[in-house]
Amino acid sequence: MKASNLFFTILISAAVSTTILSQSNAALDKHAGFKDLKLGDPLSKWENELVYWKTDGISTWYHCTSTCCRQLFQFNLIQLNVRFENNMLADIVMATEAQLLDVDHSYFPNNTMINSLKMSFQNLFGKPFAMPSDFDPRYDPYTETWFWQGNNVSLLLKCVQVGGLVQEADGRIGNRFYCVVTISISDNSHIKPGF
């Protein structure tokens, strides 16, 4: 009798987990981009707002100058790069302005910007599916990483502390950090117009 209860509990748990996972996958897949930039957009849609950066023979990277995309939630972006493969938008990579991590509040994961970004993405796409640093034996305590995976789209949020202690003009002392967000099509072989 107990074995059947255990089996029933496992079956129900699997069904609930699958439902939650599929809802998160659907939300990330439906969003599929950042503001007006949508994965799968043709190069022709954005070419007037792109500055060539580099190519690797398969794909081409550009700096995006569009005024649509200067903030991530309430945080200013200093860089917005996009990668096109087969003339279709395949990756969106954005970096926030560096901020001071005050020595008095130096526990990195409790920083306001980091928590705000993480919670904003979590509210949109559910809990992260994996934190790659959990699986890396060389885990860096000065980097925090979260990962969301849809059926067709992935989102990586990585916040990094850079440099040593600095003193601001107002006298505050701390370390600088910034966050990078990468939104990608999970399998680039399936890039199609109107993703």
C-alpha cells in the first residue's frame, strides 16, 4: 500500500513539474527577444540601426544603436550587441552600466541591482532552471549566474565584479560590477523569419 502511495506522489509531482516547466518555457519562447528586438528578425529590419563589429565567417555581430533599447528594466545599458546568422537575429547581448558594490553592503548576491534583475526575470519566466556556476568546480565567488531555458529560447543573466576597491567622489568605497544578459535561440539551425 505504501509503495502505491509513493508511486502516486511521484506521478503527481512529475505532472506538476512538467506543467510549471512548460509554462515557463512558453513564456520565454513567446517573449523571444528584448523590447522591439525579436529573435528571428531579418537583418533588413534593423540594418539602419546597426554598426558592424565583427564576423566569424558564419555569423556577423553588430552594435545596436536603436533608441528602443537603452534600458533593461530600470537600469541603463552601456552596450547592446546583436548577432545575425543567415541574416536572421540569433543573439542579443546587453551589458548594464557598472555600479558600485558598497563595502558596507558587500555581500554580492544581496546587491539591489542584481536582485532586481534576477527577480524581474523570475517574475516573467519563472525560477531559473540552472545556475551553471553550481556545476563548475572552479566557481568564482565574484560572479553570479542564472539561466532560463525555453523550448526555443535561452536567457542567461551573469553579474560580474570587476577590479579592486575604488573610492567614489562622494567618499564611498567598494568594488564595481556589471551584469550581462544574453538572449539566444537555443538551436540556431531552426532560425526562421518571424520566429
